[in-house]
Amino acid sequence: MQLTETIRRWKEIQRTLYSYRHAIALLGTDGDTVAPRGGAAERGLTLGTLTNASYNIQTGAEMLALMDELSAHAAELDRQTARELEVVRENYERVNRIPEKEYTDYTILTNEAGDVWHDAKHDNDFARFAPYLEKIVAYKKSFAAYYDDSRPVYDVLLDEYETGLTAAVADSYFDTVKAAVVPLVQAIKDKGAQPDTEFMHAECPVEKQRELSAWLMKVMTVDPRHCVLGETEHPFTSEMNKDDVRITTHYYPRDFISSAFSVIHESGHALYELNGGDEFRGTVLACGTSMGIHESQSRFYENIIGRSREFTAFLLPELQRIFPPFAALSAEQLYRAVNRAEPSLIRIEADELTYSLHIIVRYEIEKALFAGDITVAELPAVWRELYKKYLGVDVPDDTRGVLQDSHWGNGQFGYFPSYSLGSAYGAQMLNSMKKDVDVFACAAKGELAPIVKWLSDHIYCYSKLLKPAEVIMNCCGEPFEPKYYVDYLSNKFSDIYNL
Ligand code: ZN
């Protein structure tokens, strides 16, 4: 086949897969948001049909022939096609090297494990979940070896969520965070005085909160013709394509701050997808490049901008307009309240400062588990020990301890570090952005367009063309450097708590 013909067919097959991805995402999002519960079984069958059809194309003879043909002409490929080939090849190898029977058994196992985890968490019964976890860990070990037995298992797992990430890089990152954040959290504890957050639990009607969400999305320049907000138990972002992104939030009548910052967070994810490069439409590159870079965006808007002194001062009059009971609140009170930092048990409720300590616990456990240094049976005890060591809290039960997250039951080992890395990437991006944009002057006026434009030009427009490390290099002019993050946290929280 002529190379031009190979490339034409290559783009066509990607467009077909992209259409499957669109339909699968739409059905999934529909099921999570507005679809009636009674429709789950049929929807599941349809999803199964579509997933199978897509899988057969991805692993079929034609795909393999196209990849080999393109690889044979590697030197002649343009940058985009070469990167598409790299991404498709990696996805292919990750799945295709696993014997089919093992992969099917694993899929059945993780499906079951999800339900068992749910019940075990509810009943505080780790022993029920442990046998599933043991099997999942064994599968992940052999899958990693099928894919690449020249690297440590945990490196292969990390790399799946954050391309290029190794335990060596993560170790040095988390050591830097630990050294700065653990004493900072202790100093805040010793100080003993916490800002008043009582007002945040005043009753705010959901209707009013919806009004606030719409206002926030407008401030963030999220285009309502291409992004809509739904309501779910846990907030998430689901992208169909760059023309259609769905985000969700959860309204608590007595915790309006929770939804407000969820909307900012998910809008950050949405902006990344909405501003992707047009040239990547219909290809495997038409999405954010990694979990970590995606989290860098959501957390940048949520914490660095949203929880800044400037933005909270801008937010206050709107809050007072929507919720008259806040008339007496000062901007400084609001700023301190939304930045209250305090060790806690639950990761998803953690504040900006202590969040990474929750991730360090999971990271150290995963690393030890895959190195064979600890067993699944020891997880609850190790969890308690590490929460005491890093957060200084006593874990009362496994429901609020080792069973709190769904990730491990889904086989998602190596995923957690990307949450924390995202925050650190964001701080480094801020440092670089400040050279071009008066970031906090924009935040003070609620004019976020220059910030979104900078991020679009330096990050979003590349979609998945660049790998995470290349994104950092491209927008910061230097490799990933954790010191920006710890400096940012130290400055911000030393100021808030007068340390
Ligand atoms: Zn997120």
C-alpha cells in the first residue's frame, strides 16, 4: 500500500474508533446522570456491544497491519501521525500482550470486586474484600510483566496514568512535599486557632446554588453552547469531544461551598477539553494528555485561582447577592474559611494543604505492596500507622480508612499520585504564567480570559500531542520542579495562619 493510502485509512479507522468512544461516553454519562434506573440492564448490553466492536477494531488484523506499515515509514511521518502511532501502539500492546482468557477473568473479577468493595466499606469488613484485592494485585503484577518485564512493576503501573512517571521521580517529589508539608500542618495544629467556618453550613436553597454555578461557569469563560452542568452523587467531567463536554456537581443544602468549588474544579477539566487543537479531532490525540496534567488544570482553577484572596474577594458580593444572610461576611473571613487546613480521615474531603499527605499514604502503600514488602492482609494496619505518622490522626475503622476509595477494587493502582502531581504542576505553571499575565489582578476582577488564553496557548491546544513532561517543558521552560509547589503552599498557609 502507498504511504498516503495507509495514512488515509489510518485516519479513517481512528475516526471510527472515535465515534465508538463518543457513543460509549454518552451512554455512560447518561446512565450516571439523567437516565432512569430501570434502563441499566439494556444500556449495559448496548455498552457491551459497542465496547466489543471497538475492542475488535483496536486489536484486529487491519490495525496491526496499519501500525506495522506506518512503523516501516517512521522517518516520513509528520509529527502528529507519529504520535498517534505511538499512542495507539501503546494501548494495543498493553492489552494485546495479555492472554485473552486472563483478561476476561480479570474483567469479571474487577466487576465483582466493585460490588464487594461497596458492601465491605458499608459493613467495615476488610476481610471480605481482601481476597479480591489479593487476586487483583496478582493480575496487575503479571499484566505489567507481559507489557514490559524489564521495568519494576510499579513503574509500569505509574506510567499507565502519567506517561514517563517512575517511582524514582515520585519518591523525590513526595519526599520534597513531606519535608515541607508535615511540619507546616503540625505548626498549624500547634497554633490551635482555626478560622470560623460556621457560616458555610447555613442553609442555602439548591435553586440559589444553581444560580451560583451558572455565574461561576460564566466567569470561567465556559461556553454554555458546548458544556452543560448536571447533578450526580460525585462530581465528574465527561468529554464527548471538544464541542460537547458534560460536567456535574452535587448540591448540599448546608454546604454551598462544596458545590461552588466542585463547579470550578470540573470547569477546569472542561476548559482543557473545550480548547483542544482542532487538528486532533477524530483522532486518538483528541483529549487531555494525562491524568496529572488534567488535574493540574482543575486544581489550578479550584485552588490557586478560586481559593486566592483576590478571587474570594471578587466572589463575595455575588454570594451576598444570592444569599442575603452572608451580608455581614468580610472578604478576609471568606478567604480564611475556604482555606481552613486541618488533618482529616477522608481524602475527597481534604483541604488544599493536607491533600497530598493523603496521597502519600496511598503511594507508599502501593509501592510496598508491589515490591512485596507488605501483604494485602497488612493494609489496614499499615494504613493506620501512616495516617498517624503523616496526618497525626487515629483511624477509627476501615470504612473511614483503607476501604474509603474505590480505585483499588477497580484495579487502578498507580492512579493516586497523579492527583497530587497535578497540584504541583499547577504551581509551576503559575510561576511561568506570571511572567506574561498579571494573574491575581485578573482573579481580583473576575476576568479569567487572559488566564484561560495563556493555558490554551501553552497547554490545551496541544491536546495529547505532547507527553506530560513535554507539556511542563513547553509551558515552563524547565523540567518538573516540586519546589514551586511547596513554596506556594508554605507562603500561602504561613500567611493565613500567621506562622
Ligand atoms: Zn479532577
